[in-house]
Amino acid sequence: MREKSIEQKLVKEVLSRDGICWKFTSPGTAGVPDRLVLLPYGKTGFIEVKAPGKEPSTQQLYRHKQLWNLGFQVFVLDNPDAIGGILDAIQGA
């Protein structure tokens, strides 16, 4: 399965939960997560989407740590079966 397929499934599941799943880019700042997930009641998370078995780069891990240190939730998604669990975690379920 390709990264794009996983990302499409993520977007679909977020929409089914009445959320927004924006593609996140930050010109001039390398390594930011791929998606910003906004769910009802102010629940927010960042998701780095990878092809199965692929790992985030050193730069991506650095950005993830920055976001974690600010109190944001950051997830790496490389398996579509994990989408529900990640969204549940963002929602605090």
C-alpha cells in the first residue's frame, strides 16, 4: 500500500467524524507533519503519513519533538488499520 492511499483513507475517516484534515505545509520549515487533524470540541493532532514500514526522517522526528514539547499530539501513520485508534486518541476517547 502506498502513502497516498493511507492518506486518502485518513481524510475520509476524519470527514466521517465531522472533522477537517488539512494538508499541512510550512514553507521554509522542513519536516513538518503531513496532516493537521481538527476534530469537534477543539481536538487537534498532527499526523505524519508514511508508506508501510517506512520511518520518519531525522528532521521529521525533530519537528515531532518540537510539537510534543508544545503539548500537541503527533502520530506516525503507516498502516490504515491504525487510523481509528489514532483518531480516538486525538478525541480523547
